[in-house]
Amino acid sequence: MNEQRLYECMVVLDPEGESPESELESLGRVIREQGGEVQEAKIWQRRRLAYPIRRKQEGLYALLLFRASAGALPEVRRFLRLNEGVLRYLLLRKEEKAPPLPRAQAPQEGSE
């Protein structure tokens, strides 16, 4: 079973580390090597953390949407765990949005 599913990955990057663009590009490369496809990669903003992580008070938030098979996830998680520039990450399977159902037309006056 090699079904491609939609995943969302929120990453908190070290703001003093490598450039965030290169970090996201490296993650995208791992996803593509595993047969996945990156749909969107955005760097959000630098924010103060609720508590220090690795003695850092701030983090740079980034969001990545990608399609991949379930078999690609262990390698993606491994990359995120071992990468020094990643302070925290959350990887979720995103629900596919079903197309909206067509609305029923109200009967016109005079027609039965």
C-alpha cells in the first residue's frame, strides 16, 4: 500500500542557527527522496517560547504541507529529531477536504 496522504508539519527552528530557508529545503529534500511531494513551505514568525528549549527563549515557526506515503514518515521524523536546528516539531496527518455537496434547488413557484 503506497497511498500518498497529506501531512502538516509545524517546526520550531533555532533562530540563531542556519538560515530557515535552508533548513526547510533540507527537510523538503528528505521528503522528495522518500517519494513525497512538498506542496507548501512557509516561515511564519519569530516568537517567544512559553518555556526555554535548549536554553533558547525564542523560536522561528515554520509550516510545511506535503504528500507522502506512510512509509516515508520514519525517515522524516529521524531527520527532524537529529537536526540541531530543529527545537521542536509536530507532524500530523491532515484530513482531505471533501468537495462541497451541491445545494438542492428550491422548487420554483408554479412548478410541481
